[in-house]
Amino acid sequence: MNNQITLRQKTVVISADSREEREETLAIEVPYTIALNDEKIGASMVLATGLEEFGAGFLFGQGYITKPGQVREVLVCPEGRISVHADVEEGSEPKEVIVTSGCGGTGKISKEMLEGAFDPLNECSISLDEVSQFIREMLQQSPLGPLTHCIHGCGLWADGRLQGFYEDVGRHNAVDKIIGAILMGKIPATGAVYTTGRLTSDMVLKCARIGIPIVLSRTSPSSLGLAIARRAGVTLAGYARPGRLNVFNAPERIIC
Amino acid sequence: MNNQITLRQKTVVISADSREEREETLAIEVPYTIALNDEKIGASMVLATGLEEFGAGFLFGQGYITKPGQVREVLVCPEGRISVHADVEEGSEPKEVIVTSGCGGTGKISKEMLEGAFDPLNECSISLDEVSQFIREMLQQSPLGPLTHCIHGCGLWADGRLQGFYEDVGRHNAVDKIIGAILMGKIPATGAVYTTGRLTSDMVLKCARIGIPIVLSRTSPSSLGLAIARRAGVTLAGYARPGRLNVFNAPERIIC
């Protein structure tokens, strides 16, 4: 498999006084097909890292996989195919899907999921110091973000440490990789998720469905992202920086 | 129709020393179904502005509508449905779709479109002064962007002036609205498009397919966005600011 995820590209910087050659770093997006039990479900443009997790998380986002323990095996083929084998119920596919807004790969949620009830979250709290450390560690692990301006990061913090961190060209995909890691038993389904992307409906929905009680973003939620957080009881915070965050719902899980 | 596109929301800003109440402005995303000749094609989360244009542009992005002159009528129903009536060929639906990366609503392109040939672009050039004026006018028309941190803008500049400008929670949707305005004969299919979002594959693909020769972004292209620009001959520039832009392909259309 070609694991190259960036490429260098000559560009011309044009300003009033000059035309100057420069090199920029670009994120490589590649198409991958996702199959569940040998049946093709969809295809997505991705950054070719954490592809096993992505495959599992993609199928969770679409409503096929619903909980940890269902994924048996994930195979990534060099030709651009992620084959997930999982114990899912017959007829688990979503009935009516909505293409979602915002910067992300999967971009589809079912109407059912949007309107249904939520199971209780896997309760926990986080201190402001932990939030600061979480964000700092994520920034350290993500040199590609500021270099390419084309990559979103998503991490999970639980039990006092950064449990997992993934990147993608889409903010949805980066969250899917975290969700996939939970489904595959690599990281726990509790704690706080931090994303560099906006918290639109489907971003919050995925976290709420898997039981994550705290969802943080470098930037803002949308109205529907907030509405879902309220319904599910998720702590939702935006504009999160080391030492500061702006809580839109359930601030009691942020302790000082 | 409820035309409210933002709402005010009380939040709690938590920092080391204080918990302070504040009000933030959120972008409202709402689900809309898009139908072509009374057949439902898809549904998308959108910012409820320029919905007629969005409907037409969405169907172009998905490959159903292919050129200006095909759209006969677009009706927006308050219940969340955009009905496009258009003269399209039988069997115009895409064969194999790929869910795309990046911040946007439609997020699907056909494999066919990704690999097919392009018609010649509607040739033009733009001066650096015009680029500067273009960006400044767009910023003036977009108070919601910096206010909500959740809205992307997309504009079209041709014949020395800003021809159209749209906003959405998704960068794809904002481009779709511009494309829709072209399809509906409101703005010309030439000049320069400027987007606040990243130039991933489908963003560049839509512009190239409709014949736009110059595509500018506040931020960066992805590898595949650049590859499509090269194949189609589109001028692709990132990190565009008044007085400066970084050209990744075909700089000859930027004149000083």
C-alpha cells in the first residue's frame, strides 16, 4: 500500500511586487471503498492513515455497526478497499439518510438516528488542566495540520491521558477513526473527544451514540449540533484552547 | 418558511480563574430534501439561504443536471423540500459515487466525473487588484462567517465585479449555490470563484465541469484538488488574501 500522505508541490506566490517560487505541502486524499461482510456500502476520500479504524467508524456513522464487540476483522487492500467483517443484525442499514453539512467524509446520517433516543452516556468529568494538556498533546502529534492547512485532527482523552489521535482530510473521517478505534476495542468509549473541526449535527451524533459524554472543538458548534448535545446530555464546548473553553451545554462535567 | 439562519445562545466561558456567562451566535443548519422532477434524489443539511440555487447546484454536483438551460423551475417548500424541475436526459444519474472529504454538504461525486475528460473552460484572466477587491467585497458581505465560525462563503467575480455571493454551513453547499446560480442564468459561467473552504477534489471538479477557469481559496487545495485542476487546466490558487495569492496551477491567468 502506498502510505504517502503528503506531497511537496512547487507553487508561485504572486504579490504586487513579485512572483516567487515556493514549495507547499499538500495532503493526499485517496478514494477508498468500504465493504461490510463483502458487500460494498460506500466510498470515501480519505487520508490514508488509520484505515482499519476508519472502515469500522464509517459503518458506525452510517448506522450499520452499532456497538463495540461487533467488529470481527478489518482488512485493508492496497487497491483502495477496506473490508470490515462484523456481526451485525439483518436489516441494520439506515432507512432514510441525510447528507450532512460541514467538513467531512462520510457526511450521511439517518433520519432515524437524528430523531431517536439516546442510551445513557459513559459518565466522567475532566479538569481544565486536563483539557489544556489534551489540546497541547494533540497539537504536538499533528505537525501536518499547520503544514498543509488541509487536515483535521481528532483525539480521545480518558483516564488522565491521550488515548488515541487520528488525522484526515475530513473532520468527519477523523472522528470516524476515533469511533472505529473504540469499536475495535483499542480505546475506551468514555472521556472527552476533541476535534479541530466544527461540531455540526453528525459530529455530535456519532459521539453521543457511542456514549462519549464530553465533546470539545477548536471551533464552533452549529444549532443542530447543540440540539443533539442537549437531547443526549453531552457536554459540548467550543473555542477550546489550553486554559479556556466555551461551554454550550452541560458545563458540570468540566471541573476546576 | 422560517428564514432565521442564526440563533443566540447562552454559554459559559470557563478559564482557570472564572466561569463567565456569554452569548454566542450559532449558525442554524436545517435538513432539506432535494427532488428532481418529483423524484427524491437526496437530502442535505443547509443554511437556509439561496435554497433554489442550492437545489440546482446539488443536482449538478451529483451529475443529474449538466449544463445551464436545463433548469425550468425550482420550488422551495416550507416543510424542507426543494423541488427542481429540469430537462435532463434519461439515465443521467451517476453510476458509482464516492463520498468526498472536506467540509461540505453534498459530499458525493461520481467516479465517472472524477476520471472523465473536461470541456474547454470559459477563458478569462483576473488582475491581482481585482482579486484583492473580490476578497474584500466578499468579507464585507459575510458578517456571519467571523461571528459564528461555522459558515463558509463562496463568491463569483467576472467582468470586473462581484456577480454573486452565497454562504452555507458546508463549503460544498456554498459552492453548490454559486453553481446553481450559474445554472439558473443569474450569473455567468466564467471568471473566478473564491471559497473560504479547502479545495478538495469535488470542489475543484464542480467548478471545472461548469467551465470556471479560476478557482481561489482562503486556504489550501488537497492533492486531488490540484490533480483535477491540472487535468482541466483550471488556475488554482490557495492562501488568497488581498494583495497576495499562492498559485498551484496555471498562474498565467493572474495578471498584474
